[in-house]
Amino acid sequence: MTTTAINNKQFMTSEQLLEHWQGHRNLTRRVIEVFPEKELFEFSIGGMRPFAKLAVELMSIGGPALKGIVEKNMEGYNEEGFNPTTKAELLKKWDEETEVINHYFAQISEERLQETFNLFGQYEFPVYQNILYFVDNEIHHRGQGYVYLRALGMEPPFFWERF
């Protein structure tokens, strides 16, 4: 697939894209906060991973992927390095990764968003499509967290309250 500029009207700036993504990250953080500690690490339905594992996956994608894009490094995806055992650890790392995302996102120009990049050596798409995938993946996993919370008899945060 080729991306061709038809005209110079812009739907969204890179700053707006980052704000949108960080809104989703803020909501996912609030979902982590709602979980009881034990269930965050142990509760699952139908063989799905506990929400803490899903959150670790999200943290293993966003910052490392942006760093790879900025540094033009196609090193493979890896979520083995971080194994939290408490909610506080998970939230601390979440906040650290938010800063990593902000740092590397700021180094990606509007033009670079249109460039094709082979993310993790296996996902060859324009950079903006990879970033949209990060958001889509987060929404998907957060939806699993909502199902878990409801199954636990808990009310998840309103999905439209992202800030």
C-alpha cells in the first residue's frame, strides 16, 4: 500500500495524535488503579491473560517501538524484561513509559509519520499506521479489563473520560 498526499489539508497534527493516544493511556491507567491487587495479577476469563500481563504488553510496545522508529532500529519485540508483582510497581512503570513515549514521539516529524518502517523487523507499515495500531491494541486489551472488572462486580471507568 502506498500513501499519496492528495492535497495539503490535514486531518490531525502529530500533537493531536499524541494527545489522543495519551488520553487512552490515561484511561488504561485508571483501569489498572480500579483492579484489586490480587485480581490484577491473577484473574482471567476463558484462558485470557490477567490484566497485569496485558498492561505489560502495552508497555513493551509503545515506548520501545517509538525508540526503534526514531533510531531506525528494527530489533524484535520483547516483553520479558519487566515482571511486576505489585500494582504500585506496574503503575510506576506505566508512568515512566508515558515519559518515554512523550520523549520519542516528539522526535518524529510529520513527514516521518508517512514513511514506511519495519517495526520490530516484522510490521512494515507507515509510521502513523503503527502508532494507530498501538492505540487499537490498547483499546482492545482495555476492553478485556472492562470485562474482567464487570465479572468481578466492579464498575470500570467511563470509556469516554480519557483525561
